[in-house]
Amino acid sequence: MSSPETPSSDRLAPGAGDGRTGPVPGPAEPAETPEEVSRTGTLRMLVSNKVTAAGLVILVLVVLLAVLGRWIAPYGANDIDVVNALQPPSGAHLFGTDELGRDVFSRVVLSARISLTVGLVAVGIALVVGVALGLVAGFFGGWPDTVIMRSADVLFAFPILLLAMAIVAVLGPGLTTAMIAIGVVYTPIFARITRASTLAVREELYVKASQAVGASDGLILRRHVLPNIMGPITVQTSLSLAFAILSEAALSFLGLGVQPPEPSWGRMLYDAQAFIYDAWWMSVFPGLAIFLTVLAFNLVGDGMRDVLDPRQRTADEIRRSA
Amino acid sequence: MRTTEPRRPTAPASSDGDVLLDVRDLAVRIGPAEIVNGVSFSVPRGGTLGIVGESGSGKSMTVLAATGLIDSPPARVSGQSLLDGQDIVTMDPRQLRGVHGRRVGFIFQDPSTSLNPVLTVEQQLTEAPRFHLGLTRRDARRRALELLEAVGIPDPPSRLSSYPHQLSGGMKQRVMIAVALACDPELLVADEPTTALDVTTQAQILERVKELQESRGMSVIWISHDLGVVSGIADRVAVLYGGQIVESAPLEELFTDPRHPYTRGLMAARPQTAHGKGELAVIPGSPPDPKHLPQGCLFWDRCPVRGDPRCETERPPETPVGPEHVVRTFNGGDADGTDRRGGTR
Amino acid sequence: MSSPLLRFLVKRLLHTVVVLFGVLVVVFALLQLVPGDPVRVALGTRFTQESYDALREASGLDRPLLVQFFAYIGNALTGNLGVSFRSGEPVTLILLDRLPATVSLGLAGITIALLIAFPLGTWAALRRGSAADGGIRAVSQFGVSVPDFWLGLLLIIVFSTMLGLLPPSGYVPFTEDPWGWLQRVILPGLAVGVVSGSIMTRYVRSAVLDVVGSHYVRTARSKGLPRRTVIGRHVMRNALVPILTVAGVQAATMLGGLIVIEVVFAWPGLGRLVFDAVAARDYPVVQGTVLLIALIFLLINLLVDILYAVVDPRIRVS
């Protein structure tokens, strides 16, 4: 990894509009110099931090659930058994049953795939579009930069969930809409981070030197700019996955995301509201699944930030960006 | 600690009452790092001690530890630092508050970061007198005006309401000096106060501190990486390397008869102008890593002499080479002052 | 007022106006992007030709796009946000009716968030590396990851169902029954405040850490001032500058959280309103709410900028 560049004045920007995924300056406490990183290897460094390792373990479990869910779940997601409706947790139903007698454990397990898919696709959209826009803005400057960044400012003025709701209102509820809506909402964050890193790299002497000897823009982008933004982008991807999953859960909770009969954690919580006095297990377990998944992505994201993006966001940089 | 000579040759032969600060075998460790390794010196009342060393030599740590302005933990401080016979090292935070700002004033290296950006000059200048001396707002204000006048700030009344960012670097450092002197301290600690300033301002600040010291009878510890700057103010100089005093002598003696190869290197690296910005990096290499100090002489790997077989295996002890002159080397420490450089290599 | 402050504020105001214009474009575009005929979609099973024509004319949808756009902006600037597809009421009136509930919940949430973030963040920073620091960081990491609506459900289960201490939902205006309001605002306020507070705790911690390590705090300590003076006067005031910046950004998170929490707690504010409107495809109400919430966000950030200038003399005076 090349040496971290001086962050541009936009350091804070990635967080705007979504404080949750923003650069939380506190946890960024670089313990290692970049040289040490390349020597020990990123993965080893990640695992050497116990907290990050715990996040990785949870993450692997969630992914296993998503992939192997069908074989792990003892019941189908929609196996209705009205006789055994609203049963508290027991040997037969680890997490109890819902109002239709469906097995909450099975539904929690089977929802993992949906949640991860929505998260991955949404962040994938945001990543591709955001990085492309950020590169254009940062590398070419001028009016494309102005238009792109002002548009990002505008999108940041809407709370994430509200914007997603508005998009759903237009396109109609459903899985695809949810992915598009969340993708759109997270695009500006990637655009801002990419632009900031690109601006910093563009001013570097070695990039100017490449330009001077006639290297094409494409070559410079591939050789110098992309490798430099990989660190911050990777970190942001992990953190965004966490909050994309949260956003999907919130949308589904509001009945605007994943639609029945497809099981989803948010939707399960929506259904659980009506039985909040009688069946606590319907509320507790799906929420716990969301919480642990989001926590895992956050822990891993924070761990990666310490390793890959070790520049300290000092108070001064935050101040300048205001 | 490694250095445990019972005698303190660095202290001038003055066991009478005119020693203000008497530091004995001071050591500082932070984790595995041995930052200060048995430093002893004393500051006479009204006198000025210059402490010279390049960055990483432990000079700031030494003085901050001696004056109790170091965070402990994480730092572990041992040895003694007697201010009028009271040991600062063992003081609790409450006792230290009675020393800091009241009996010992501090000026730091970078005036642009050492003043609080969100408070006015008046707020920063009056808080210590109001706390320590119990002055009223009005009295503290009057005192602040006198102080600004004393440090040479033009138009003090209008400066009271200024914020630091409205002042030039030199003005900021003058305000810092005023802050340090606000309660009439007996000792002024100046930690490279002129390094960040241009040459002219540097000279003015130096002159101003000298005047103030004489008019107030205050003692000064002046830390610098620049022998030239120190020569303008100190009566006595201690050269620090690897957290040890490698040579200590009265100012003239140090200049006319430097004994330690490191001191000689500093002399050679010094530009001819008295207040020029001397670069010490002319001696190739860098100070030892405090986490992995060598077994022998700390200067060994950079030493141009290295004549003695003990150099690599033993730490040279402090050796007196004159009534007030000590040096820590196996080479050049002879009382006759022979330069053995040619003979050994 | 000195000129640097004025210049700063004018600059921020202009930026706000530019963003607000963009917000209006987005909000206007919402209706245009609805596939098919939004009025027909909105009316759904209630469709009759008369009601369709009436609604279409009332919302100006029969006019050319650019005319519609400028009419929308002109109307919006004069406080006319159209009429609800569902009830026919002016959207502005509906919004004004719902605003107090959201504001009161938002204030409760911010208060709780600040009560969490400032003490914990400062404490963790001042005892960096200690067990307390580790504990606070862990708890704030949990708080950042917890879905706020789930937290709301858990709070209801524990405090209403199990302990029977507080009402599970509902709203009483503060002006009518302060005590009743307080009882009902605690749980939703906690659900919003804990999440925002956790995020802010991390910012406060790092801001305080930055300042504590600064040279001017060393200067303050070298004056022998009592610890509480050093922290209160020198550390907190400076830490406030970066904290304020993130507080403005956090407003968006907070406003987003309010929407879903209002749904959980049946709190009749803007969040509940937009939720119902989205379900009913009442586009003018969706547009109006989105616009109002974005406006609130922009105003909060403008307010933060002003506070900023108050705290930091480098902006106020040159």
C-alpha cells in the first residue's frame, strides 16, 4: 500500500448525511506504520486484533447461515402450523413460533440470505457508481466536479431512510426497489471518499511526473489513483454493508422492503409488533440477528480502518472541512 | 538506574542556599523506552542553565520530569528533583499545582499551538494570577497590562482582547512569556522557545528573557538544540545525549575546551553567526533508540573517535576534568585535554 | 458583527440556498418519476373520472413540465405544497399539525443523546486505555449497531410489558399535559437517543483526545490550574468545535431515526405521516414531508454553523 496521502479538506464529507457510516474519528488509532502493515499482511493484522477477529467470526457464521441456511433450518420459512402458534422457545422450536406457528429460528436463519443479498447488491451499486463519479469529479475537476459534488450535497440533506422511503413510494415496494433505493442513498458517500483520495493523489509529484512524460489518464487512474483509494474504499464498503443491512431491515420493518412470503428480519419485526405483549421471542430473535450482523460488519470495518486507512482525522481536519 | 555515582559533579560546588533546583539521578521510562537515564544537574538561584541536545536526546523530557509536568503514568520517573529542598518527583497533583505557574513558569517551542485558540490574551494571561494569587478581575487585568508591557508588546490595552490567531509568531511567544511570568516564578523553563521563530525575532526574544531574568532575579533553564542560542543566555551548559548528560561545564569553558566528541561535533556543526540556525545533523547518524539502548557508550555508533576498547562494552562514567567540568567519555576526558582523535584511527 | 463572521455566514447561507434548490428539484422529480399516472395510482380503487379530473387539475399535473416545476417552486416558497390526494386538505396544514410532535420527540432524543455522549465520551478520552475507556467504546459500538426500531420494541417489552412502568405508545402534547408527555416520550426518546448518543460518544471521545494532547492544554497545565478548570475551560471549549460539526451531520441520522421510531410508538409526527402517505401513495404529502425534513436538516446545519462561529474566534474575528 502506498503511503497515506494528506487527506483533503473533504475528510468529514463521507459521513455527512449518514453519521453512522461516517468516519468516526475516535476509533481510528493507527497503531502501526504503513511499513509494518505491508510486512505483516493485512489479514494477520486484522486477526491480531481480538475485537476485529470476533467480528470476522460472526461474519463467517452469518455468511455460512446465508449459504447453508436451507440445510440448517429445521423447518421451512412458511411451514404454517396453527396448532402450535405463538409457542415460547422450546426444544422443538429454539426461538419459539409466530402467530401462524412458523418456526422463528428457521425464519431467522433463512432471512440471512436475503439480508446479505440486499446489502451486497445495494452497496455494490453504490460502490461502482460512487467510485466512478468520484474519480471523474476528483480527477477532472471543473464543472463535472461541481455538478457531482453539489448533487451529493443535495442527497445528503435527506435522512437515508426518508430518501429510501421516497424512492420506494415512487417505484413501489419490493426487493429490487429496496436494493436500488439503498444503493442510491449510499452512492454519494463513495463519491466523496473517492474524490477526496483522488484529489490528494493527483497533487502527488509522481503523478505529475507521469503526466509530464505523457501517460494517459487511464493509465494514471489504474496505476496511481485506484491503488491509493483502495484502503478507504474497502473500509467504507464494510461499514456501508453494515448500514445497508440496517436500512433494508428498517424498510422491511416499515413494510416497504422485502415482501412476504419471502422471510426477512425486518419484516419479522414488523409482524412481531402486534404480539409484543404475548410473544417477546418474535421481537427479540430477528432483532438480535440484525444487531449481530451489523455489529460484525462494523467491527471488521473499524479494524480495517486501523490497518488500511491509518491517517488520524484530527480535529483540525474536521474543522477545515466545515 | 545505570548511573549511580554518589557525587554530583555537575552541581557547582555550592552546597549553600543559592541552589534553586537540584536534580539528582533523574530517570524517566515510558514502557520499554529508557528516555532519561540518570541525569543530575542543578540550577543556581538567578542563574541560567542551558540544556543542549538534538531532537530525541531526551532534553525536554528531562526538564519536564524535573518540573513535574510529565504524565505519570504512563511515564515512570525516579530520582529526585529538589526545588528549595522539596522533591517535585514525589509531589501529589495538588502540591504540583502550587509549583506550576506559581514558582515555575513555562514557555514552549511552538507559540502558534501553545496558546489556546478560543480564548483571548486577557483570559489566558489572567487565569494563573487569579487562581494562584487570588487577584480580582480588575487587578489581574492591571497585572496583565504590566506583563505585556514588560515583554515588549506594543499597545497592550488593545492586545488584551486579541485572540492568538490575530498575533504574529513573535508576539505570540511574547504573550507566552508573559503567561509564564504572570505569577513571578522563581524558575523559568524555556523549551526551545525560539526554534519556530525567524532569526531576528529569536534574538529579540532572547534579549527580552535575559533582561527579565536580570530584573527579576529569576533562574532559567533554557533548552535548545542550538549551542549558538544557548551561548547567548546561559552561564552553564549541559549537553544531553541518549538521556544522559555527556558533558557539562561553564559556558566559556565548554566553548574553549570541549572534551566530549559529541560536544565537539556540535561545535563544528554550529554556524559562525551567534544566533544562526545551527543544524546538528552534520554528525552522521541519529540518537539511540530509547527502547534498545546499546550496552556500551550511547554515542558509540556515531563516535568519530572510539579509541578505547571499553567504548563498546561499558558506559563511560561521569568524569571530572575541571572544577566545574564533567564529561562522560573514555576519549578526550584527560585532564590535559589532549585531542586523541588522530592517534586512534 | 464583524465582517469575517458576516462573510462566513453569507457563504453558508448561499450554500444552503443552492442545496435547497437541489432538494426542491429532487422533491419535484419524485412525482414525475412515478411510473404511469400518479393520480390514477393514488386513487386506486377509489377511482372515478370526476375525482381524477379534480385531483389532476388541483395538482397542476395537466400542465407542461417546466411550468409545473416553476409553479411548484413558486408555491413551495410561498408555503403552498398542494393538497393531499387522500383527504384533500392542504399539505402545509397537515405538516404544521404534525410538526410539534416530531419536534418534541426530536428534542427529547437530542437531549438524551447529548447526556450520553458528552459525559461518556469525555470520560473515555480522559481515561484513555483504561477499562472504563474500553467499556465505553464497546458499549458505543453496540449502540451504533443496534437497529433503533428493535431497541424501541425491546424498551416496550421491558418497561411496559414486563415492568409496567411506562405507557407503550401514544402522544400527549407537552402544552396540554407535560407529565403525560414526559411519560410517553421517554421510551421513544431513548430509542432515538441511544443510537445517536452512541455515535456521538465516539466523536466526543476522539475530539477530546485530540485536544487533551494539544500544546495549549499542556500550557494550561503548566499554569498549575485545577483539573476541572483545565478540562472545562481549555479542553471542552475546543473539543466543541469538531463535535459541533458532527452534531450537524448527526441531525440527519436523528431525523431518519425519528421516522421509524414514530411508527413503532404510534407517535403522530412527520415520520408517522410519511409512513402512512407512502403506503397510501399520497404523493403530495410524501413530497411535502420530505421537503420539510430536508429543510429542517439544512436549518439545523445553518444553526450549527452559527454556533460554530460563536465557539471559534478564528471564524468570528480575523
